[in-house]
Amino acid sequence: MNVTNTYSMTSKKIIAGSPKQYKWELLLLLWIAFFLNQADRQIFSVVLPLIKTDLSLTDAQAGLIASSLVWTYGLLVPVAGFIGDKWSRKLIIACCLCFWSFATLFTGLSSTLLQFILLRGIATGGGEAFYAPAANALISEEHKNRRSLALAIHQSAVYFGIILSGLIAGYIAEQYGWRNAFYLFGGLGVIVAIIIFFRLKKDVPQQVHQRVPVLQTAASLARKPTVLLLTLAFACMIFVNVGYLTWMPSLLVEKFGLTLTDAGFSSMFYHHLGAFAGVMIGGVIADRTARKNRRNRLLLQAFALLAGAPFIYWIGMSSTATGTYTALFLFGIFRGMYDSNIFASLFEVVAPAVRSSAAGLMLMCAFLAGAFSPYLLGVLKPTLGLAAGMSWLWVSYLLGSVFIFIAVLLFFKRDRQRLDLDLNNLV
């Protein structure tokens, strides 16, 4: 073996480490990327009161900016999913992180409604759309035996991103102006994108060798009722989540007279502290119980949505800050238990070669539906009131639970058997 080959193999070993070490390094780097994904998305909601005052925006216009991001995300995420099954997921993740981070950075320069929609809504939302399908598929392939736990750890980045962005962005906005919050998080994202580009191994998706046409993929997924029902349930959860994330800081400011920093922190901390506990508990329980019966992942999700619904109602109706924080925490626990199996449950009936595509389609449907929530709450705010509108979001959680129970009782066994048969035919 010559010196050049020896050096090449040594370099690869240093970069990748052992397979066990690499899969945890990958999870760590993707956790940081997802942290910034959620932090960048939440900055706008935290500093929204200052932006509204500075630019004289109406409640409906503010809601429209938030909705435009979700609509853009929803429209592009299926495209991202199909690309994630055909191209290197490492390159997709690094490039999209760099793109949305630059969009976040330039959002700090916005001074009109149109600029916010273009930079905050279309550019940021479009960049973020390409992350989740590729990342979740990559994690699922590297962590086959503890899929729910690995995806739950990755999902926990959502909670830390939202909590810390609420605290940091609120403080920076009050002390140095809301524009600097966008500059900070956008700049950090560019740096992390560069690190990911050099540290992650180049992957080769299965469809490079096993090409599956886009329409054939979509048609095969549409023929599985379990996939459709899980997607409907996810849309119900996203409808609640997007509305809550957009308007909860404003609700605390208006209802209890909190400062922007306190409202930004409190609206996110208690809920996502509970969600972190819930997602870790849910990931461990799901991996253990799924060894006995794979449908237990879905049953855990259905129970979590059903149990969380009363606490969503309590968020809006509580007359004290302590009661609201308690409701946020308990709502968070059950939201986290649901979150731990969003993609793990889906992948129980979806072949590895089309998992990124399936995740993309699921995210598209959910976010296109959920995008109406902040705009609807903004429109109803002057008449119904923000607290009442927020409290009635519990109905969406109830519907989501019903959809999953139907999937478990009527369709999961058949869809799983069909997947096993297809995989056996490929062997």
C-alpha cells in the first residue's frame, strides 16, 4: 500500500471515526442545525410586537407574514423530499442551512410588508423546507435499532431552539433592536453549514441504484390509508403548533402585562420543557413497545394527542399566569410524546428508498393546512379575542387522535404486511 493510499484512509478515519461514533456525531450536528432551524423560525414571533410598532403592521398583516413562511414551506417540502431520495443528503442539508441562514440575516434589513414576505416568508421558509425530509431519513438509516430515540433526540432541538431563541431574541430586541436578533442567528447558521459540509460523510441514497419515479412514489404512498391518516393527524398537530408559536408571546403581553423578554421566554419555556421530557419518554417507550407490536408507536401518538387536548383549552381560559404556565407544561409533555414518533410511525409502513419523499409529502400537507392558523387567529383576534381563539385549538388535537386510532384499528396491519412483502421481493 503506497503512502498516498495510507494517508487517504487515515484522513477518512479521522473524519468519520468508527461507525458508532459517526452516527452520534451526525446526530449532534443535525441537532444543532435543527436547533437553528427552529430558532430562526421563532425569532419573528418573539420580536413581533416591536416589528408591528416599528412598521405599523396590523394583526392580519403580521399573521400573513407568519403564514407565508408556512405556505412556502408546505409547497416546497415535497420537492425536497423527492430530491432527498435521489441526491446526497449531506449536500442538501448544508446548502439549505446556508440559504435560510442568509435569508434570516437579511430579514434584519426589512422595512416593508413585502420585504418581510419575500425574505421571512418565501426565502426562509423555502430554505427550511429542504432540511427535515433529508435529515430524518438520514438519521433513520444510521440509527436503525433505536430509531424513535434518535429521532426524539433530534426533535428535542425544536424545544431548545424555541426556548433559547425566545430568551435571546427577546433580550437582544429590547436592548439593541429587533434587527440584531436576525443578524445573530443568521450568522451562526452560516458557520454551522460550513462545519456540516466538512464533517459529514457523503451519502448515497438508495434511489441512486434503485430509481423510483416521482409519480409512482406518490401513488404508492396514497394507496396506504395509514400514511394518509397519519398525515391528517400531523396536520391537526401543526395547526395548533403554528398558531401557538405565533401568538402565545403576544397573548402573555396583552393578558398579563409581561415585558417582551418575559413573554418570549415564558411562552416557550414551560411548554417546551414539558415537551423535552415528553419526547424523551415517548422515544424510549416507543422503541421498547414496538419490539412487541409495531403499531404501539401509533397508539402512543393517539393517546398523547387525546390527553393533550384539555390543556390546550386551559391555556386560553386560565385567569392566572401560573395556571397558564401549568397548562403549557402539561400540554408540552403530551405534544413531546407525539413528536417522538412523527416519522418513526410513518416509516413503519414506508420503504427506506422513499422515506424522504414520504416525509416531504407528509410535511407539505400538514404545513399547508397549519399555515391558516396564525392568519385565522389574527383575523378573529379583534372580535373573538386571542385567548378564546387559542383555547378552541383543542378540537384539532381531538381530531388528530381520532385519525390515528382509525389507522391502528383498520389499516395498519394490512399496510405493514404489504411493506414486508415488498421488501422481501427485493431481497
